[in-house]
Amino acid sequence: MIKIDKRTRDELISLFKTKNIALEGNILKLIDPDGDAEFEAYLKESVEKDMQNRRKRLEITKKIQAQNKELIDGEKENERVKSQLTIALEEAEDSRREAVGAKEQAEKAMMDAQWAKEEAERAKEEAERAKLDAINAKEAAENNLDFLQKKTQFELIGTIVKVALWVILGVGAVTTTVFMIALFAGKDTAIIGSTWSNIIGILLTNAFSIIGTIMGVKYASEKKDS
């Protein structure tokens, strides 16, 4: 046991009374009060105070440990939430990129469809122009063919008329010549005159008949074309 001198004893008791500061720790168990009731009471109060302080420190330590545990758990939870948030952000970014890619593909597909539509419209217009050109070419060919046919027909009709007229004029001229020779020769012209009149009548009749037939054919052809 440790014995304390009177001066130290008085200072310890005075420090406890004035400033409420006492010895702490296991040393209190080793001090011998040496029959001093006041000093013994000081040691007893100091031991109780030390125990209270130990309990308080223990409670504070437990609270601090509990708080530290909560902080650690909270930090872990924060890390977990942060990790999940990071994953969610990455997934959101991937989804955004996929959405942007899908949007770009949709826009490209729409542009391709618009281009195809424009190409189809241009092809349709070209086909219509080609059709109109073909129709115009057909009409031009038909007009040219009709013109050639009419021209050939007119030329043929003209040739026929000319030949018929020349034949009529030739026969008429020959008959008239024979009649005039007989007349100047003093021959009997009664029979020749009658024959000449009949031939001239026949020739004129045939001439008008040919001209009428040709005009009728021409009129029928024009009416058919119209």
C-alpha cells in the first residue's frame, strides 16, 4: 500500500473540493488512508467518480463505436448506392446512345424512303413522257402515213384522170380526123357522122363516169378518215 504525506493529502482534498478534480485509475486502490476518515472519504468518492467516469467513457466509446459502425455502414451503403447509380447512369447512357442510333437509323430509313419515292416519281414522269413521246410519234407516223397515202392516192387519181382524158381526147381526135377526111374526100358522111356522134357521146359519158367514180371514192375515203 502507498501512504501519502499530510501536505499531499491536503492538496488532493483541496483540489477536489475547489475544482472537482480527483485522482483516477488503479492507483486509488493502492493508497492507504492510514485511519484518516476525511482522506478515506476522498478516496471513496474518487473511486466512485473514477468508476462513473469509466462508465461514461465506456458509454461514449460504445456510442462512438456505434456511430462509427453506422458511419461505416452508411459509407458502405453510400458506396453501394453510388455503384448502383453509376451502373444506372451507364445503362441510361447506353439507352440514350441506342435511342440516338435508332433515331438516326429511322431518319436514314425515312430519307431513303423519301429518295425512293422521288426516284419513283421521276421514273413515273419519265414513263409518262416516254408514253406521250410514243403517242406523238405514233400520231406523227399515222399522219405521215395518211399524208403519203392521200398523196399517192391523189397522184394515182390524177394519173388515171390524165390517162383517161388523153385516151378520150385521142379517140375523139382520131374519130374527128377520120370524119373530116371523109368529109373533104366527098364521101358519104351520114354513117360516119352518126358513128362519130355516138363515139363522142360514149367518150364524154365514160369521161364523166370516170370522174364521178373517182370523186365518189375520194369522198368515201375522206368520210372514213374523219
